[in-house]
Amino acid sequence: MAYETIVVEVEDHIALVKLNRPDAMNALNNDLLGELADALTAAQSNDKVRCIVITGTEKFFAAGADIKMMSDKSFVDVFAGDLFTRETGAILRVRKPIIAAVCGYALGGGCELAMMCDFIIAGDNAKFGQPEINLGVIAGIGGTQRLTRFVGKSKAMDMNLTGRFMDAEEAERSGLVSRVVPCKKLMDEAMGAAAKIAEKSMISVMAVKEAVNRSYETPLAEGLLFERRVFNSLFATEDQAEGMSAFLEKREPQFRDR
């Protein structure tokens, strides 16, 4: 399918999704979010795709939600229309792993989109922020919730109340991003990580994503029980038998997603 605000490339079991509104610094509007949700849903159902990477340009991942799109809306418009909910819900329902590869600015909705991915690899020029307070509103798709879980209350309050940006080094130190690399090497790093994931059993990969995400939703005891039961259930798969046999036989496993 041809898209207008994103570019999708599928190669070597990886779906690379590039945000493509350069004149608006990839600001998130209804068209971009709708196309992104559609592309990720398609990747989920595509047996050739085993991992997804979302990226922007060297200067910006996404500079926020599109202010022009929102400025004239009323409370009734955004509440009755449930702004952003359908699209972000579709993104969050994707069971395959999603990596955000971020160079430059990831602000407002851009930061929130990155946090909806399963982990973030950042270029050394990346800047993250939730500056919605400067517009007389607050974050609306996770900036007060996911950010607090990632970096803690104090830093989340600081960023949401002052609108200040967090650079790549601080983001890694605070747990927002998994690693920082030179921006020129970002895509090599992100695609390399995606390739490693693509080699694994897709059953186990989806189980990892589900179990880690569950940790944010349940008390520790319930999360541990969930993890243990998923661990138990994987012993019913052919991939478990293959993986352990390959380890004992000192060879590479040949997973079949069964």
C-alpha cells in the first residue's frame, strides 16, 4: 500500500517505518497516525515481518502532535472524538517487537510515540521532552504516565512542568532509552538489534513482550506468577525443544515458530 506520510520497507524480516512529514518535522496528525497504525497492523499480520523499526530523520524523530490540527478544536471535539485513541490503541495492540530509532527531536507526541515502542535506541543528538505545558495543556498519549514509569516521578514532574528537554545521555542514564550511539550509526545499530530479534522464536519473542509489559500493570507477585506460567507454557513448543537441543549440541537453533 502507498502511504503519504510514512515510508515502509520490508526486508530480511524487518519492517522499517520512516515517518515522512519533513516540512512539519514529522508532527503527528490524523493522517500520519492513521497510516502508522495501518502499517503496524499490516506488519503484525505479515508472516515475513519479525520485528519493526520506527524512525525519522537525523534532525527529528517527531517534533510533537500537529498544533495546527488541534488549535481550533473544542473540548467536545476532542472528548467526543476521543482524539488519538483509535490510532494509539492499534499501535499498542501490535504483538511483534517495535524499536524506536531516534535522532534529533522527539518532543510531545513524538516522545510519547517513542515510549509506545518496546525500546528506544537513541542517536547522540537526540532530545526528548514533554513541552505541552507551554501550550496550556498537558501530554495526552502517555507523557505523564509512561514517562513517570520510565524515569521516575521527579524527572517526569520536572519535564512536564517546565517543558525542558532531556538529552540522549540523560535519557540513557534515566532509563528512558536502552542505548546511545553516534547518530550516523543509529540505523545500523537499530537494524542490527532488529536482526537479532528476528532470529529468535517468534513465540518466545511475543511472550517476552507480553510478560515485560505486564510488569507495569500488576503487583510483583501477580507479575511473577504470570511470567512463570508463560515460561511453563513454552515447554509445550517445538522451539523450546529445538533451542535447548541446539544449545547442548553446540549449534545454532533452527526455530520454526511452533
